[in-house]
Amino acid sequence: MFRFEFIHIPPVRLKRFFSGCSVAAVMLFFSTGSIAQNEIQPENTVEINTKAVIRTEREMVVAAHPLAAEAGADILKKGGTAIDAMVVVQMVLNLVEPQSSGIGGGAFLLFHDAQSNSLISLDGREVAPVAADESMFLNPDGQPNRWFEMVPGGLSVGVPGTLALMDDAHARYGKLPWKTLFEYAIKLSKNGFFVSRRLAKSLKGYGGQRLQQFATAADYFFPNGEPLAIGDVLTNPKFAETLTAIQRDRGKTFYNGSIAEKIVSTVKDSPVNPGLLERVDLEAYRIIERPPICTQYRDHSVCGMGPPSSGGVTVAQILGILEAFNLKMLGPNDPLTWHLFIEAGKLAFADRNLFLADPDFIDIPVEALLSNDYLRSRANLIDLNTALEVPVAAGKTLEVVNLFPDTRDELPGTSHVSIVDRYGNAASLTTTIESGFGSGLLTSGFLLNNELTDFSFRPQKQGKLIANRVEPRKRPRSSMAPTIVYGPDGLVKYVLGSPGGSRIINYVAQTIIALIDFEMSPQDAVNQGRLSSRNGIVDIEISTDLTQFESVLRNKGNQVKVRDLNSGIHVIKVSSDQLLSGVDPRREGMAAGR
């Protein structure tokens, strides 16, 4: 069972806030609601909090911070679309949850447009600079540098795509004026907001250590040399200025003007790992509409993001392999269920590591990987009594592939937002700056990503190229898996996604199984303990019911580790008469709507 710890803001912190804050800030706080790569996990679970199940009739936002969820819900109340609300939520998250996402990073959006009854998939992934090449993460001996040495500073920064995605989506599917969508974040930036327990605790981890290498970030997050504390009020006037400029020109300043110049100089003048970004890289950035990945699972259509994210394909493969087994009959309390889940994960990640990368640079056999015959052949490799020995080899598709697998796993500096509006639109947005606090570089009030460390540092191995190698203007492979599930009637049934690095894939697949096979409510589905299988060590979330299966899984031949697993799954279930929330108790998020 989960251990519960409830948020308490010490009175002394409240006194510090109100004594140094304007009346407007106090009113804003009370009007919007208070804050109730391996082995490195830069954002560990700070606390587990029970989440109220929210039922609404018309519209709902589920986001990783109360202020963001409330702002998005208010926009929906004013008649905005899910895309209008998405823009507002992202801007507020940038401010109050800076360790996870922001305009200095990238995002993937899955959007159900009710008017045309179509599904749109937008790629806002970061892009490598034109000066990038296969050797950028190699040492003078031609060997890969260590990952944690390459994360801080400018070399890891890709061209940010989140703001461009917001602009593109709003231009197509927004209803309210663009300029009205920034007032919430601007007011909070100027007047201040309470530092949450999660943000404060995150500063004491690996990400906080990275921030202290850079003067601008250290001054903001470590005033007077001490980390921000729970209940402190934090203002960000520079971010307010940035938002005001974006509000005025829809991001032209960001990609073509003074903000672009500051981004470039911050990256190139970094005291640690100076980077390669130039103005031309920002000016050339474009959002790409990609075909969504949709597959059938138990009479449902599960749709996700295609490459350069590996999320949609790998989730679809896990589900496709498990289609051969009666998980509903087994249920969540049978160890065989989790043995099958682990084995399917091994097989799917083996394919992911070999085949998936930026589709503009390599031909990916997506159709072959998701064919029923191929997935059935992969399922036939599963022994009910014995675990597959890892690493499992990738399968042989119809295409001839001369590649070497890349096992690099991105880390969880990510957030997920699920939104349904009164018009029947649904938005599933997963947004990131990669590791917690990204590269550590703060400019114009926002952090810059370290997404380029998602590339393979090795361009080739054993004479074979690696699909996810660094190349100019290439997008690194991601595991983000924004998902929309359509019911047997063809209508939107679930909107979901999660942060969590490469474990996102396992978290999302496990939640879909809970919703469809086990018929769990959204909240019960996200409350369940987490289990992750990425073709290596099997991770089980500590202090959850799943730990009871540790010995069984070991005895089948797995190497098992019981550890913290920090998901942030947010689900909306859509019924004919109501919307039902599922909010991950491992983060500070909430659902809001009416």
C-alpha cells in the first residue's frame, strides 16, 4: 500500500509570504487554489497524496500543478477550447514546475478535433543545431563521454519546440484570442507563487546540483546561497517580460528576435560545455504534423505519437503482444499477469532500441513492427514459466536492417496534461525539458533543455550505424507517449499520458491495461503500483502491492530492483454523461473543470 504524507505549509512560511507580498498576489493565491539513465532519477517521488476523484459534466483539465489546472479550467469556463487551455496550462507549468517543462523544451501533442472527427499529431520535439555532428559527444579518443558530464551547459541544448507547438495548435484550433492566454502566468510571475514541496525537494537532488554551476540559475533557485524552501514566495519578472513579448508577437521574438539572441548567447557562452546553437537554427525551426500511431486492443483503438517518439509504437507493441493472453481472466493480483507484462516490455524495447529514431533520417518499418503476424510471432517467444534472457534481440521484420541498437534512456524531466472541452475536443500533451531542470541554463526567465543527450553518443558499433545517432537538424528519439483511446463505439474514451523518461512507455501501457482489461476507474488505475521492464533490470515501485511479486519474478530468472518510480499519469475518462479524473498521487497535480 502507499504511504501517505499530507502537505503542510508552516505558519512561519505563510507569514513570510504575506509580509512581503502585494494584496493582489494574496488575492490571486486564494482565488486560484493553494498547493495542497540509468539508475539516476533526478526527480524522485517527494510524497504520495490521495487525490479526490473529480466528476464533471462538460470539461476538465488534469495537470501536474494546482495553479496550472485551475488556470486551464478557467479558460474552458470562458468558452475556450482544449487548445486554449493547453497554452495557459503550459505557461503556468513553466513557472511553477520549472524542473519538468517549459518553452525552453519540446512537446508532443495528440489532439482529437471533434468538428472534423479527426486525430492530429504534432511534433514539437527539439532539433539538433546545423553544426552538430556524430562526434559532438565523443572524447578525443573517439569514445563516448559520460552522460552526466554532457548534460550541464550548452552542448546538450536542442532548438526548443514547445512554444512553436503552442502557436501552431492555437492558430488551427484555438478560439480565444492568443493574448488572453498569458495573463495567468504573467500575474503569477510578477506577484509570486508559493514554492511547493516538490519543487523545493527537487532542488536538493541531482538537478539542483547542476543548477548551481550557473550563476543565473543559482541566483534564482538558490537565493543567498540557500535553496528555495517550501512556502517561499517566488517571483520571476524576467519570465513576465518574456511572456509579454510572446503575448504580443506570438513568438517571433523567441525564434527571430531578442529572446533568440539571448538563447544563443547563453548556450554558446556557457561556462560548462559551450554549445553549437546559432540564430539560423532557431529561425529554421518548424512544427511537423506526423501520422498518429493507432492499434486495436480489446476492441478499443489506442492512438499515440509516432517517431521521433518511440512512445506510440512501443506502447502499441506491448499491447499487441499481450493481445494473445487473457489478462482480464488473470487479473491484477496474479503474478502471471506481471510476468507477461515484463516479457512483452522486453520484446518491445528490443525493437524500439534498434529501429526507432527520427523518421526524416531513417526509414522505420512501422507497419511491419505493428502487423498482427509479427506481434504474434513475438508473443510466441514468451515462456509462461521462465523469463527471457536479457537483452532480448530485436525481431526480424520484412525490411532488411543493418543497424546496431541504442539503449540510451532519457530521464524524467517531463509533465503531462490531459484536457477535454465542452465542444468534444480532447488534448493529450506530454511536454519536457529532459532531465530535471534541463541543462541548468536559465535565460530570459526560463530553463533550456538538455534533449540532445537523448541521442546515442556512439554513431556506430561493430560496424553498424545506430539509428538514433547525432546528425545536423535531427530530432532525438523520445519515449513520450501522449495517448487517446477510442472505445468500441469509435468515440473518445480515455485521454492520458505520463512523464517518467523511457519508463513512460511502461507506465502508459500498464495504465491502459488497468483501464481496459481490469476495468479500473481512472483513479484506481493511476494509483496502482508501477512496474517497468525495458529489456534489462525489472523495476518494481517500492511500498506498493506489486512488491509481493518480487520473489516470483526473480525465480523466473529476472534481475529485479525495488525502487522509487516517479510517474505522473493523468487520465480523463469520457462518458456520455460525465468526465472522470485520474490524477497521479506521486505528484502535486489535480483535476479541475465543471
